[in-house]
Amino acid sequence: MAKEITSREENYSQWYLDIVKKAELADNSAVRGCMVIKPTGFAIWENMKEQLDRMFKETGHVNAYFPLFIPKSFLSKEADHVEGFAKECAVVTHHRLMNNPDGSGVVVDPDARLEEELIVRPTSETIIWNTYRDWIQSYRDLPLLINQWANVVRWEMRTRPFLRTAEFLWQEGHTAHATRQEAIEEAQQMHEVYARFAEDYMAMPVIKGAKTANERFAGAEETYTIEALMQDGRALQAGTSHFLGQNFAKAFDVKYADQNNKEEYVWATSWGVSTRLVGGLIMTHSDDEGLVLPPKLAPIQVVIVPIPKPQPEIMEAAERIVAELKAQGISVFVDTDKKKRPGFKFAEYEMKGIPVRIGIGKRDLAENKVEVARRDTKEKMSYGLDQIGTQIKNLLEEIQNNLLATAKKYRAEHTTSVDSFEDFQSVLDTKGGFISAHWDGTTDTELKIKELTKATIRCIPNDQESEDGVDLLTGKPSKGRVLFAKAY
């Protein structure tokens, strides 16, 4: 199976597509730019969703659902917002089809044109803030902490499964607050939640920071981002949290009466992550043999393969192991397929990224042990059947930690400080990764560097230290370094 995967060195882009296909994560759709998420890919997303949903609820948020369709006039109310999304919008103009008079199929009924066109949501700020106008009257209604799990449509021209598709799944949080400080703290809190999820569950290290004014979400006063580094040296924006100020409250006239009965506009945030996290997971950990999954998000953490095939004695041992693993909260699958040979099964589960494989044969059972193989390092070892549940639980934790440590090591090796434009270009061409460099703080310089190199400022890191220097392109004064990279 591994021979069917293009190596990362040969063609990283094709390698990624091969992994998505061979690990049965997604298929292309009949609709250009859209994907069909297959059961394995969707199970990974479900695990992500379950953990994130728990983290959101622990911070006081509740789930709701808002319409897929947004009146076109709503997008006109916040100027920056409409400018940011106008070129990506899918527009519904009619509400009915009819049989073609020439008998060749169906056509749009010209008499069924909508009075006002509807936008298929690219994001939900406008429809939600129009609703919040009815929900918020008093300081007693605040804070309003709402999240929704939904699909959105952004008409992308260049697509890639999970990373960038015309339709994708995501969550979007939308909150309203009485004060500016409360809203900023909310946006920062969710930024931390995303970072913690990425590192603790995805084993994907991220840099926390703020976007430049040019890279902020359309309509935001501040955008906080988590940036991850993929194995090809490109960055991935993995999640963003936005402080929206009072822009949407003013656009949709959302006010509250404070404790002195004085009317004030509320303060807003929004924040979201999407199925692009599945793409980030693939590109952070997988190898030329297939998918590699961190145990905390793997739909199946352990697979048991009877050798050479299921037999009563072997199956009895497998059932005992399953009971022990389930008692430890470990998801496990026993392969009882008699048509496939063990070697084929081993390759198949390696391709699908199952973290741990247990092989059970009569010879092993006679010695009261089983063969255990870990997917991340491909190391094989023998485990005694006594306390196997605890042993496997410890092994899964070790694999989770190793994946994070390996990804951190790669990021450290591919983060470079430079002080000249010549060195900047050289690192981009030969090494890639994050480049720490001085920037004069102007959008003109930022755009010029992007034009010359295709690298963008990924973020102004939270831990940026004050450091006098000069911009690598203009030579103008700079007070600190920012992170550049080519990105997805």
C-alpha cells in the first residue's frame, strides 16, 4: 500500500492527496471544489468536535443554530465585512425550477425570482447580530455566549480536501458583552482554548499571536491566531479569534440598557476552527507509509489482529484484551476477516494511522504474551497479558507525547532569525519554515514583501520581546520581530 503513496520529498502536494485517498478520509465530489467526507475522516472530525464542544461548554458557552441563508442587504451593513467576503459569496436568486418546454430537463422558472437575493453563509456575523438585536435589551442579558456547529460556503477557486474547499464544516462562536475589556478577554480566552486543543489533542504545536491590520478578519479590530508549521515548511492558520469592537452592534443597532438605564452598544467577538484541522493533522504527523494519528483523536486507538486467522483460543484471548482496554477507556477493534492475510492487514492499518496494533498468535499465547506495534516509530515489542490494559494506556500516552515532541523539534529546526532581505530570501528558498524578522509596521512593506517572496506575516507573536532593529526590506526602524512564512 505504501508504494501507492508519492513520497513527501518527491511531491508533497501529491503525497497529501494520496494520504487523503488511501486512508479513506475523503473523496472528490460531483460539485467542483467540494468534498465527500468519508466515515474515517468524519470520525476524526467528530472526535475534534466532541473535545472542542466540551471545552467551549466548560467556559460557559452554549450551542444554537442560525439560518444557512443571509439576506443580501445584511452584508451591506458592515462595510469591511462585505468587502472581505464579496468575492467568495454564493448567491441564491430563484426559488423554483420548471420543466424545460423543449423537454430537455429542468430550467430556472423566470417567474420565481426572489425579491431579495440570499447569500449562502460564508460566515454568520450578520444574521446572528440581526437576531441579537431582539435578544439583548438589558445588562441582565449579557454576556451572551453562543456557539454554532455548521457548514459554510466560500467560493474558492483553488481547492484541496480539508485545507480549502468551497463548502466546509466548522464551529463559529459569537458573543456579546457589556464592556470592551470583557470582549477582549473573551477573544483571548478562546484563543487560548484553541491553542490548548491543538497541542493537547492534535499534538500540533502552535505559535500564538495577533494578525497584522492587513491580515485581520473583515470587520475585526483585532484578530488572534494560532499558527502551525507543516512538514513541507509551510504555515497553516489553524484557528482564529476576533475582537469585533462595536462594529456589528452599530451596524445592526444592538444596544443594552446599563444599570443606570443608559443605552450603550454592546461589544462583540467571534471565533472559529474548521475541518481544515483534519488537513493540519495529516500534514503534521503522517509519513510516506500513510496516515499517523495522535491517540487522543484516533477513531480506533488499538486494532487486534489474530495470527494467522481467527481461532477459538485466539478469539477468547482477544475478548479478554478488549474488555481490559475498554475498561481503560480505549477504543479497540478486532479484525475477524478471514479473507485477508495478516501482512495485508498490517499494511492497511498502518495506512489508516491506527496508533497501536496487537498481533495475537498461538505461539505468543503459549508464552502469555502478544506482539505490540506502535504506528509512530514502527517499533515492535512483546507485552505480557498481565496488566495489558495499563500497559497499552501508558503506550498511547507515550505516543501522544512523542508526536508532539517530534513536531516541536521540527518547528524549532525550521524557525530562523534573519536580519537582511538576502538572508530572508535564501532561507525561504532553501529551508522554509518560520522566519523571525524585523518589520517596520506598515502595510505597504508587508504587501511588498509578499509580492516579492509570496511569504506573509503569520503573526506578531504573543511573546514578542521588545528589540530595536531595522526592517529587512526598507531599513526603517523596528521595535520587534514578527513571524513570516509561506502558508496554505
